[in-house]
Amino acid sequence: MFTGLVREIGTVTAVGARGGVAVLTLRAPACAPELAVGDSLAVDGICLTVTSGGADGRGPLVTVEAVAETRRTTTLDAWRPGRRVHLELALRAGDRLGGHLVLGHVDGVGRVLRLARAGDAARLTVRPPPGFARWLLPKGSIAIDGVSLTLDAAQDAAAFTVSLIPQTLGSTRLGDLAPGDGVNLEADVLAKGAAAQPAAPGRLTFERILASGFRRSRGGQR
């Protein structure tokens, strides 16, 4: 589990495959020294398992693997050496929850429609994949390439917009996005849970209570 607060921007140094599994080596100077084999690492919002560590002449490295399902539902298959990626270590019990609860389970790939600068800030508009809009709550949370962001008030099924403050622009690579770029999207797990609940059958009335088998008694209620 993660919070959507990027620890560092790493770099993909190698992309390979073994038995249908994608194998990626990442340069991660801040994160790699804290990781052990089997640990989870969020890479552009994708929860991946560390399979090995190491270093070269330029610093610490970490290797992660991704199965076919992860490659199908994320941007990972398009990654090449040199790509910059957001990295976040897994949340520890007792850590501050500065963003929102992010599982690292990407719901789909969105497409950037525009990035509009407004002074030192910016507004990012993204077209979500089909079916994603049911999880978009005004002022709710969303993770874009692993970055915890707040949805603007007005949303629709065709697009959504988030505002990027200078701190976010300075600590992530979201400011480098261009129209047509793919981004990993994870909806707020609380919004997904609420959307999964069955619709309320109707307004609770006294008649419906009686129809359910409850009866008045002279001595009180039963």
C-alpha cells in the first residue's frame, strides 16, 4: 500500500523478458538502498515486486518484474531505457498518510488531452478509459502515474481535470506530459467500494418496516 507521494524520480536502465515476464532494471538512488528482495515498489503507480538489487558505476539499481496482466492494463509495455518513472516505497505502519490510500493496482490507462499552464501551476486534463467515470467524485482523489491528486469539481465521462501546484510540478514529471501520452490511473479505493454497493431499494417507511415482519407491542417495541 502507498500514499501517492513520490519519493524520487528514477530511470529505467534496462528492459528485458524472461518466460513471458517483463524484467526492468531501475536506477533509484534514494529508494534502492532501503529495498530488499520481495519488497513492493510503486513504479509510475504500479505495485511491483523487487527481485534483485545491485549497483553500477553510476549508483544503486533495483530490478522488478511484471506479468502479462500488468503489462496489459498499464503503460509498462511502452517503457524503454531512459524513461523517467515515479518511485514510492511501500507505506509502513505508523507513517503519515499525506496523500490518499493507493494500492498500486492500476485500473486502466488514460490519455492526456491537454496540460494548461497558469503561472507556476497547471491544469491537467485526461480522457479516462471506458467505465472509469463512475469512480470520479468531485473533489475526490485519484492517482495519476502514482501521484496522489485531487479531482476538480466539474467532471464528466469524457474527461477529468486535476490541478497541479508548483510543488507537484517540481517533484514529479507530470509537467512534461503532452497530449496523447498514456498515464496509469487508479481510482480512490473508497470511491470504488461505494460504487460497488447495491443501490438502495427505496426510502425507509413505517409501512416497509411492518412489511418486513416487525410489529408494535403494547409493552414497547419488538
